[in-house]
Amino acid sequence: MFDRLAVAEQRFNELNEKACDMAVISDPAQYRDVMKEIKQLTPLVETYREYSAAKKAEADAREMLDAGGLDEELRELAQIELEESRARIEELSEQLKILLLPRDPNDDRNVIIEIRGGAGGDEAALFSAVLTRMYTMYAESQGWKTEIISASETELGGYKEVSFMVNGDGAYSRLKFESGVHRVQRVPETESQGRIHTSTVTVAVLPEAEDVEIELNMTDLKIDTYRSSGAGGQHVNTTDSAVRITHLPTGLVVECQDERSQIKNRDKAMRVLKARLLDAERQRQSDAIAADRKAQVGTGDRSERIRTYNYPQGRVTDHRIGLTLYKLEAVLNGDLDELVDGLITADRARLLEESMNNQ
């Protein structure tokens, strides 16, 4: 572990020298890459330096105690320093193990969230709108920006399906575990007997693809334009501004009609298409590598029921980690940190166990 830490610190020092090099500064792409790597290495290197300082403090305290000749007060102070240093070393050692875990290369990316109503008809569509609001409010609490890409609204104000972009540092790292089936249990407003209905909504979280990763051949695309419209004929445009792109080799279809500009809709649709193609490739790689996929916390199994929102009991349960919170209203208002942190902790524990088993 310490060989890897020493290498990381050396790389960190080299990068900081590069960041001051005018040849690098004058090249925006190279400078961006250098600063990005510095940012990724900073928590690891700073923790390693704290660990090294604690080790030195421990050695100094032990040397003082071993040398002898100390009065009672100095001996007591040295003993306290020794014990505190040892406790700090143990704490920092655990932090370093986590920081050295394999890092998801997509963690810093923006994401595209796609939400679709499943079983439950209008009730599922209404809950799709609830989840869209939940993620939007969570994004706001993190200082991220959201942008609707496309939405198919219902007469009652729900969404048959909706997709939106979340732009922000670390968005994927915090939202990637939201992919899967979300179940809601509540009494619909239209239910006269007061019976609880169960509906489902599917959420997909896709990291935004970079242009260098997904190259699209324009001959593989069928691009159609049409007039956009909302529920009940609202927001009808008089021009063909809506865009539908079909990726012929895979059959993937992406539509965007949120903007009044055809160019903007086309740009958004291309971003979604690239993200879906990247996600499909990631799925193929994951399936090939992880034979024990079901044992993982999971970031991509769209058929997995991951969470239940129970309105009568004010309860939210994440089935993957067995976490139940009795603060449904707060969660639906974007207070997701406790759920997200629990999922990240469980995933880190899994990764730590795997790394220990592979040693």
C-alpha cells in the first residue's frame, strides 16, 4: 500500500510542477487534464501526508519515553502524544484504504436521468413527476444545475417518461446507485375506497459521454423532425422543431422537443444518444467481468427493485442495504444524503472485501 502512496505523492508533485509550466498553461486541454488529475489525487496525498506526520509524532514520542530521564509531567505528556498518534494512525490507515480503492472513472461526470412510469398507469406517471422533483431538489441542494431534455406529460400532470441532464461536479458519483425500479405504495386521489395502490417507476442514470469515447457515423443515423406538443395539445409549435434520432445499428431511438430551436433539440438528442451507447458498452463490459453481479450494490440493473416509498407509514426503504427511514416527506423534498451515503458505504465495504480477498 505504501509503495502505491509514495508513487501517488511523486505523481502529485510532478503534476503541480506541470501546472506552473507556461507550455501547459497555454494549452487549455492539457491544463484541464492536469488540474483534473491534481484534484483527484489531492485527498489521497493530503491524507498520506497526515499519516506520515502522525507516524513521525509516534516515533518522536516513543523515542522520548525510551530515552528515559523525563520528569513525571513530561513522561505523561509523551505517553498522551504516543496514544493519540497511534489512534490517528489507525484512523488515517482506514481512510487510505478507502482512497486507494479502484475509482469509477465516470464519478466526476454529468449525468442524464431517464424516468419512466411502469406498472400502475396514471399513478405511476404521477410518481414519475414526484421523483423528477425529488432529484431536481437534491441537485439544487448540491449546487448542481438541471435541464429538461424531453418529457411526455399526461393529462393529470404526470410523466409517461422524462429525461433530464444534471450538470455538476461529482453528479454521477452521488446518483449512480439510483438506477432501478422504484416502488410507491399510496392511496391515489381517484381512489374512493381508500385502498393502497402499488405502482412502479423505472429510473436509469447514465454518465454523459465525451465526444472522444463515442464516435457517431452520420450514415448510421436517421434524423426526423416534427412539431412538438405537450399534454392535451399544449405548447404546440408551428415549426418542426422537435427532433427524433434513430441509431440504425442498434435501433436506439431518442427524441427531444423541449427547446423551440431545432438545433438545440438536435444537440440534446445527440448527447442522450451518446450516453445511451456508452451505457450499453459499459453494460456489456460489466456483464463480461462480473459473474457475481447480483452480489454487488448495483448501478445498472434496470429490473432490480431497489426502493419502496410507503406513504401511509411515511417510510422509505432501500432494499439493497436494508435501510429504512421514516422521513418520506423529507426524502421526496430532496433530502437524499442519508440514502446515498449508505449506498456508497456499502459499495466501499464490498470493494474493500474484494481487495482483501485478492491479496
